[in-house]
Amino acid sequence: QEQLVESGGGLVQAGGSLRLSCAASKRTFSNYAMAWFRQAPGKEREFVAAMTSDGGITNYADSMKGRFTISRDNAKNTVYLQMNTVKPEDTAVYYCAARGAYSIVYYSIAEQYDYWGQGTQVTVSS
């Protein structure tokens, strides 16, 4: 069973930046397609960003394009979400997700992922 642990959340002012990290426990991390999702209070979980197993292809939700960047460091078994120019509406719990098989495509639907972290809170003040 894979374990994912997010970190890096916190309180940030609108217009600021934050980098989230998600560390995986297994060396098979390099095979995983990865993604970030988020869930705001009273709302459904929504897709943020995804990348293929080799990191060669990424995809973002429209409202995050140009502001967020997903990346990975396979040597550290870690995926990152760089959040720039954050807005109050970015306030949510952010979750990383892993699909436990090598993939040359990305996935943007939560049900397509096998493993989830516990989430990290991001709060953007206006």
C-alpha cells in the first residue's frame, strides 16, 4: 500500500506564493501518474493539476493555468505544486493522488487514482 504525505500548506496573502510537497513511500513512485486535487468547504473535490508518469505531459484546470505548476523529483519520491499569484478562492484542502501504474497519459478524474494523501490546508487571505 502506497502512502502519500502532503506538506507545505499554510496561510498566505492574496498575490503570494506557496509550494506544496507530496512525498511517496515507495520507490515505485517513478511509475505513478500524479495529480493534485482540492476541496473547499461545502464544495466537491475538484481537479487542480496532473502529470504523466515520466512528467513529460502536464494538465491544469483552467482557473490554475499560468499560476500553478506541477512537477516531480523521482529521486526524492516527491511531487510538488507551486502556487503563484494565489487568490482567496484558492482556499481549500489540497490533496495529492497517485495512479499505481505507469501511464503515458494524465488523468483528471478523482476516481482514476488509487492512492491519496491526507491533505494539507491552504488559506489565502484577502
